[in-house]
Amino acid sequence: MNEEVEVVCPSCSPKIEVPHDVLKSGQNIIVQCQECGNVHPTKFEKPKTFNIKVIISKGDKSFTQMTKMTSEEDVNIDDEIIVDDGESDEVFPVLITSIESGDKRLEKANAAEISTIWGRAIDEVAVKIAIHRGKSTEALIKRVPGGYEFIIGKEEIVDKTKVRIKKIKIRDSSLESSTGMAVEAKFIKRIFAEEIVRPNWGEGKTAWSMKGKGRSW
């Protein structure tokens, strides 16, 4: 099977790159256009590969992995990448939180510019939930996959406690309170919720509704 590349075709696509089969590699490259069949010489540079350091935070711990990226790849803060250094069996889905290029911090960068990527593991995240119980507040944690959605106004079970979500603080510091809004766990800084208390049996019963209870016939 021939190697496939994308280059311009002088016959059918002189400005936009289209798929070609490489018929001859080396110094004088010959390709055949998959669109029109034209055979012609071309020049192209193979993408360079870089080993990039990735510092991953997971819970209260951080660790370092290496990942391979090519010169064709650009990344942004809040992008999701898969980190696999090839030396272990573990693969980490990571949400990028910071990009370093030398002594600069960038919002976006090509792989060739990057010295270090900082990110959070999002295969499982620990979401902090502040639960209001009357005049007191308790802090609990719920561990869920990074893509799990919490919905404002919906009920959740947290450590055997049923709660209703009131507000969600997102990691960009915005505080959301619109009923029905869904936010993925990987973007959440904290959830504010209230405990749902079910009335005990008999609470709210009227004298009439209880009339005759306990009679023996």
C-alpha cells in the first residue's frame, strides 16, 4: 500500500492540497493525484516529532509524563489531549490548563513552541459539593468521570445523601444558577446544593385522616 500525502495538484487543484499516493519517495518525490490520476513530482516536508513534558494533576497529586506531538499540531488551553508516553500501560485523558513556551505562558501554541503542558486528568474527577442543611453547611466530594453532567435543579445522591443542585461555580470563576443548565464535571470548581428532606410517615396527617387508626374490630 502506497504512502498517502496531501499536496497541490498542478492539473486539478493548483491551490488546495488534495490526497496523493506516493509512487517514489526519496530526494525526487513522485506522486499520483487521487482525484484526477495525474502523476507529477512534488516536494513536501514530513512533520517533525517532539517529545513534550506534560505535568498532570490528579486530585491532590501531580506527576509528569511525556507525550509525542508533531509540528502539525496546535493546542489551546481547555483542549483535551490523550497522554500516552509509550512506556507504561496507562493512558491519561487530560484537560490543558496551561501552556509553557520557555518563560512565556501561552493561550495557544504549536507543538514546536511548547516546552511544558500543564493539565488535569479527567478520566475521573473529584467534585466538591457544599450541602446546606438549614443553618449549617457540609462539604462532600463526589467522584465521577470528567464528562459526567451535573444539572442545576436536578437531584443527585452524594454519600447516601439526596440533594438538589442550586448553583455551580465553574473553573473560569463564573457562578451559574439557571435551572436546567448542564455542566460537565471536568469544568466544575464547586457545586452548591441543598439537602432534600422527606417528611416522616405521619407528618402532615390530619385528625380526620388518622381517625379510626389503631381500632380493633
